[in-house]
Amino acid sequence: MKTEYFIASRISSGGVSGRRFAGPVIKIAIAGIALGMAVMILSIAIGKGFKKEIREKLAGFSGHIQIVNYDFNLSYEANPIISDSSLTNQLMTIPGVRNIQKFATKPGLIKTGEEMQGIILKGISSDYDTTFLKSVLKKGQLPQTNAVTVTNDILISEVLANQLTIKVGDPVLMYFFEDQIRVRRFTVSGIYNSRLPDLDKLYVIADYRHVQRLNNWAKNQIAGYEIVIDNFDRMEKIGDAVYDKTAAYISPDGSLLRAQTIRQTQPQIFGWLDLLDTNIAVIISLILMVAGFNMVSGLLILILERTNMIGVLKSIGMADWPLRKIFLVLAIKIATRGLIIGNIIGIGLSMLQQQTHFLQLDPDNYFLDAVPILLSPIDLLLLNAGAVAAVLLMMVGPSYLAARISPVKAIQFD
């Protein structure tokens, strides 16, 4: 073993005598790095988990990419397009596209007794991916959209059910306004709660064939397609591929199509979610600075405590670089211990929260009922590599101080 490694090992284990500061200083430095690493892991896990949950909820209501009539206005009174299997077959060849589903919408009013609420009746077909709807279903069942006959069943949110005093199995009346008021009677087959109150109050799910009739559309007319993809991180790339295929497409009735990602249709929400990345970056930067200064101050104390030892080593001919290496190796040992303990604490708490959801949230304020967790091995590797690099960079300065100590003065220093 090289001399510098041996000395660094002895200092870290308390084998080289000093002024009795080494033990507490090293323990405090390790504790500071461990606490900082645990907090950074939890910050990334919670931030990414929160973004993932909100994005999945948004995509559950409208898919990741929508294809609608190019003349589609900002209202929910959609201009129809012609359902074309050749177009959907082309789109399914795009890598990453998991499902393409037809939908139709109709704005209306739901009324019970003295209570009323404006809603969007969203029609879904048998090709609709109901994974999200099943995950937020609280009572009853989804409308049976694959039946031969058109069903009058609807799925409403818990927010609407409480506001209008509706329960599963109750009949409700909906009013639709065109040249004249049209009234339709539906039956509540299920109640859902996505924890997004603005969307929960808006959407009522029904058989899309019912919406076609309300809009006086032909059987092959729909409001558009929703595309569900496998990987949200590739949404922009897949969206560009969808745009390329739809831009040159002309519907059989002469209509042009427009492809939009949910980031384009919901810019405010995604702008808000993007701020989370900034917050996480600020938190990690501050923690790295605190952990780095903690290491710098600890190493400076160790250098001052070992001034006499440094003088003796320099007087017997040790060069500056091996002398500096002693304290760099010592810093690496301290950082490694802190990082290992911090990873154990951070990953352990993340897994515990993921399995038990012991940390609860107020859904009215956070849109979730428990703290979400999403942590990948790549995030852990990058975080640890960045922490090691930051600590080592901050250790370079103090190591120069050890090399600049004069042997004569150092030996006299006691």
C-alpha cells in the first residue's frame, strides 16, 4: 500500500494522533453528506413521481396526442372528421404508439333537483384504452361501449356526484342546447375520482354512439382520435411523426387534420410542472453547496490538526502531490461512507413510501392522496456521480493548503 493511502486510512480510523478533533469532524462530515444525499434522492424521486402522476392523469382524459379537424375551435362543440382505418393503420406503424382510440364530445348541462352543472359529455368507443378510467373508478362500473345497442350508462366524477347528490344507479337528465333544447335521460353506472377537480367537474363519460346521435353525425363521423404512447419522454418525437402523416392527409369529406400533443393543449399545466425541475435543481445545488462546505471545513480542521505531521512528512522528503493526495484520499473515504449511508436512507425511505404510502397528502391541494415516488437507476448513478465530482472539486483548494505549509513552522506548531 502506498504511504499516502496508508496514512489517510489511519487518520480516518483514528490511528494517527491529533488534537482529538478527527473523530467528531469525520463523523459530522459523513452525517452531513449522508443527510444531503438522502434529501437529494427524495427530492428527485418525489418530483419525478409527482410529474408522472399528473401527466398520466392528463393523458388519461385526452390521450398523449390528439388528431382533430383542422378547423377545430376552442369550444367543445367539435367539427367532425371521417373515421378512416387506413389512416389509423399508418399511425400504428409509428414506433411508440400503443393505441389509437376514437372519441366524440358534446357540451351540455346536467341537472338534479335545484342543482345543475355544465359538463362535457365525452363519448368513448370499444377501442378505447380504459386502463386509466379503471384505475380511478371508485364505485360501479364503466359504460359498456362494446354492446350491440347504444347504452345510456354514464360515468361521472365523485365531485359531481357529491355536488348533485347522485349515486350509482340513479337516473339523471342532461340538457343540450342547439336550435332547441334537447333532453336525454342517462343512468349512472359508475363514479370515478382522478383527484383533478377541474377535469372531474367537466367530464362525463358515455358511449360515443350516443354523442354521435346528439351531434346528428353519421356513423363514420367522430370528433377525432386520441393516441396513447408507451413513453412520455418520446412524446414530442412521436408527435412530429404523427404530424408528418396527418399534414399531408385529406379526409374523404375534404377536411384537413391537426395533430396536437397534450403539452400543446395544456400549456399552463405543463409550464407549472416544468417549474418542478427548476425547484429540484435549486434544491440539489443548495444541498451540494452545503455538503461541500461541510467537507471543506472538516478537511481544513483535519489539516490544521495534522500540521505537525505535515511538517514531519515534508522534512523527510515527501513531495507536495503525495501530501495533497493524503487529504484527497481522506476526503474520498469520508464522501464514500456518507454517500453509501445516504443512498441506503434515501432509497429505503423511497421504497417504504412506494409500498405503504405512509406520507399522505391533501388531494384538494396536491391532486394526489399520497406522496408519489419515481426513482430510476440512471437518476441514482448521475446523482452519485455528480455528488462525488462536486465534493472532489471543492477538496482541491484545501489540499493545496496542506502542501504550502512550511516544514520548520509546522514542526514548531503545537
